Amino acid sequence: LTVLGLNSGTSADGLDLAALTIERRPTGVRVVYRAGRTRKYPPALRRRILTCADSPEYPLADSIYLDNLLGEFYGREAAAFIQKLKRRGIRVDVVASHGQTVRHLPKKVAVGNTRQRGTLQLGSIDMIAAATGVVTVGDFRQADIAVGNEGAPVTVAATGRLFADARSPRLIVNVGGMSNYFFFPATRGQGSIAAADCGPGNSLCDLLCDRLFGETFDKGGRHAAAGTVSQRLLTLLLAEPFFKDKTRSTGREAFGPKLADRIIAFGDEFGLESEDLLATAAELTVRSIAAAVAPILAATPMIDKMYLTGGGAHNRFLCKRLAEVCRLPIGSVAELGFDPDLVEAMAFAVMVEACLRSEALPTRFDHTPPSRKRETLTAVLGRIAQPPQRARE
Ligand SMILES: Nc1ncnc2c1ncn2[C@@H]1O[C@H](COP(=O)(O)OP(=O)(O)O)[C@@H](O)[C@H]1O
Ligand SMILES: [Mg+2]
């Protein structure tokens, strides 16, 4: 089965496309990477996404239009890539599209006399199916919510199909808008899989860069490298509710513009340089990753490297600080043969192969059931949209 995976993360920097051929074998699933690329969002579309994601009162009608605008953009980009692949003799059977997260609300809150959580990804999969003429699968998070989980992380099993190794345990850390880790013990050994969000990835640094330097991101971490960490600000940031809460996932609601505003106000009050604010935000990312992986490193001395994926893998300063704080060599998944910018798009492609077989993919590996009533339920992740057909007459 050849699947085109599409993903746009919380950074809303662009659409990642990755085509994979997936084979079922008696021994498991074999994945062959065929081709991939990233398409930047036009600036006006990116602004629209970030306004929607960051405005608590964003109008419902505008959300509906954005769902279709994004569906059209993804459909156009997917169709162009499918044509390009066709010229190379590669036929895409199905498209997997995660969409753009505009709300992630993992913590249950009182709604009327019930308690609810939820998550929302935009980018109409029906628009993609119509533009490409190919069956399209999306909405990977809703079924996980329906069985009592947070709707994140959902790519754990699929990421394991890409990275798990028979002999070596693997520690993979994705530094996108948020950061998250995946631990896969050696498949021939013992130990259990673990995965969760760590905290912010690049989101705060991107927002600070935009506001303080008029740049979309801190290339190579050069502004952060030129600053000094404010221990006082760092202590405040490490006291954010996410680090104490029991939720396993987070988003721009916790590490987005509201927190960036507070950081800038703190800087004004205590006379910090812009570079110091960048250095402190980058340090928050490093410290939250280090804290999240510390129990795994302590329990698994065989881990000899942390492999990064996501845009953060290109940030040299961040990599250097991670190596110092975690006392572990830091590499990129490129060393394992994967493009660090396409890993999530690949994971959604792998998930679709399972979805089409109605195979449920576990998302929790900590063996504590989310709720007693539903403890045995594991979701089949993904919803299917069919392409339109020509009228008969
Ligand atoms: N050369 C680089 N130096 C520093 N940061 C980078 C570099 N390239 C990309 N990034 C960061 O990576 C982010 C995008 O990462 P990505 O993995 O696509 O996140 P998401 O999954 O949230 O879209 C950018 O917003 C930027 O902060
Ligand atoms: Mg991205």
C-alpha cells in the first residue's frame, strides 16, 4: 500500500508530505520511504491559522471557512505531489492527513454537570479527497478521545513501527511547536514503551523571536546563544501547571502567546535583554525535555544517544544545551535514515495502513487504564473520506 502522509504541526510553519510504501509481512510491518517535501504556508494563511489557534473567541463561521481553506491548500499540494510521484512511476493509494491543530484541551473541565476534554484539527479531508481523487483518512485523534484518552500522543505505535530496533533501545525526541518523547525498548529485550509530551518545543522561542526581533524563528538558536538565562524567570516558567498536572499532552493554550506575553512583561519589569528572554525560553525547552526523559535514562543505562526529530533538530544551540543537561550525546534521526522534518507525516501514513485494516493502535503504554469502565478499549484511529465519482449520465 502506498500512502501519502500529510502533517502540519502546532508551529504552523508548513505542510510536510511523505510518501511511503507499506508491506505486511508475517514478521511485522515493513515501511519503505519513497519521497517527501515540505511546503511553506503562504503568510496570510499562516496568520489566519495562528489567529484561529490563539484567539479564545475565534468566530465559528471563520473556523468553518478555515477548515475548507486548509482542505483546499492540502488538496492542491497533495494533488501536485501525487502527479509528480506518478511521473516517477509511484501510484498513491491513499492519503493520510492529520490536519492543523487549532485547539488541544487535554485536561477535563466541568461543562454543565459533566466533565469534558477535546481536541480539534482543521483541514477538510473531503476537500483533499475531492482534489486528489484519492481516499483520504484524517481525524486521528477523536477516536482516542472517545475511549477516554487525551487524543495525544496518538502516533506512538506508528512511530515504533518506524524506529523500534531488535537490539538497541531507542529514545526519540520530537521538537516541534511542542516537544514530546518516545521510548522504544529493544524489541528482543524487556521493558515497556513510554511516550508523552515534555512541554514547549519551539513555540515560545518562535513567538518571542517574532515579537522581539521580527523574525519567524531563532535560526540555529543564535539569539538564545547570545543571552543569559534568567534563573528567576526560569523558575517561574517551570512552575507552569502542565509540569504538575497529570495530563500527558499540551499545546499552544499552555505554551503559546499568553505565556510569551508574560515573559516579555517579566523582561520589561526586570530589565532583561531580548536575548536573555530567548535564552530562558530555550532553556525551558531543554529542561522540560531533560525532566521528562530522566526516569527512562535512569532505568535504561543502555541508551547511548537521544535522536531528535522536528525543526528543533536543526537548532544547534538547543542540541548543545540538551547534550550538556541530559549528559547524553544528541543526534538527529537523519543518522537512522529518516528525514527529521517528515517523521510525523510518515507516522500518520503508517497509521492509515492500520486504519484500513480496522487495526486498533494502542496509545497508552503506562498500563494504568484511563477509566475503569473503558479500560479494555483501544481505538481504531482515523476517519475515512471517499473521493467523488463522475455522474453516470
Ligand atoms: N535552522 C533552524 N534553527 C532553529 N530552529 C529551527 C530551524 N529550522 C526549523 N526550526 C524550528 O522548527 C520549527 C518547526 O518545526 P516543526 O517540527 O515543523 O514543528 P511543528 O511540528 O510544530 O510544525 C520552526 O518554527 C522553528 O522554530
Ligand atoms: Mg511543521
